[in-house]
Amino acid sequence: MSSPISDLSPKAQAIAKYIDNLSDNKIEVPMLPDVANQVLALSNDPDSDAAQLAKLIQSDQALAGHVMRIANSAAYTPNASMVSLQQAVARLGLSLITEIALAASLNTKIFKAPTYENRINEIWDHALCTAFWGKEVARVAKKNVEAAFLCGLLHSIGKPVILQTIFDYSEWHDVSISLDEVGVIESAYHVKYGEVVVRKWKMPAIVQESVHYYADYQNAQSNRDQAMVTNGAAKLAQAMLSGEEAAIDTALQD
């Protein structure tokens, strides 16, 4: 039986071979935004407080605007608007504001592949939904709720890196392939690339393992529960975004 890669056009196969053969140290990983790094550090510091987080977010004007917009959305504050970050942290809590800040700082602007901008936005929407569903699945299953958000947010981080690599290769060699072929390559290699990203970003071991095994949780060496939570959350996110009742039923059965 032929593999999806072997069914691609010669140009797409050449791109797939290039992506497959890139060593880890040659994979172009975007820099983790400094503010995201600092937010992560604060979230892991038991001595940190709301004032420190508010001050950090305020140091990045664009991030502060994103956080306040999300915090004032109907999902979080349906009855009254908030006018300051300190107020937002006090009302919503340090943990939730940290998650909002991480999601806002790890946005699609760290990837620059204009041809695939719409696809990157789709990936990001799904990742964000997976992050929030992850918390709900973990809560119901009595698993690690705190880790579930970050694992869900980063579970598919290899996909935009693949798209960036395809875009760069296509520019260098003046070739183009169909979006369907791009999808096959993205699906085949995103886990490998995602592992490289979270390792180079020095994410916690539970996140690295979840990225590696979320689609193959039966073979997880440790943190299998988190890989399972992320897998379920990704299916629920996909079902929700599709809007199809049958997809939701299937996800719930899984």
C-alpha cells in the first residue's frame, strides 16, 4: 500500500523529503516571545503575585490590549467591564489571566508565511479551543487541570512551523504545490517539528511529552493521562469548530 507522501506530485515529494531530512538543529524555530517566557516563569514561581503579572503585561502595550479585550468579553465578564489589569486579575484570578496572556503572546504573528495565513489562523483557532477544552476534560476526568491548557495550546505548534518551512522552500526554489499536498505534508511531520519547538522553547516535560504522544497516547512513556486529555480535547475542539452534530457525538463517544 502506498503512503500519502508517495502519492504526492514530484515537487511536493521533494519538499517532503527536504522537511523529513532536516536535522533538529536546522529546523527554523521562531523565538519564544520574551513576554511569554516571563509569563511562564511567573506562573511557575510560587512567590509571584497579581501585581507582578499586571506590571509584566503592561510592559507590552499590544499584549495588554489583547488581555483586556478578552477579559472584558462576554465569556468572562457579562455584566460589568473592567478598566485595569489589576482589576482583571483580581476578578478572574492569576491562573486565568496567565493563560489569556500566554495565548495572546503566542499568537500567529510569530509565523510569517503569507501564502498560508488562513491555514495558520485555523490552526491557532483549533489550538486555543483545544486548550480550553483540555481544562474541561481534565477537570471532569480529575486529571492535571493546570497543565492541560498549555498542553492543548501547543499540541499542534509544529504545524505552522511546517507551513513556514514549505513557504520558505517554495520561495527559494520558485515552486508551488496544492493546498491538499501541503495538508498531507503538514499531517505527516507536524509532531516531529512540534517536539523540536517545545524542546527548544524549554517547555515543561509534561508539555513536551503531550506534544510527542497526544495522537499516540497508548505509547506514552510517562504523563499518558495528559496525552489522553489533549487527544480528547483536540477532538472536541475540532467537532465544535466544524459545527456538525455527528462530529460532536463521535468526539463525545471517544
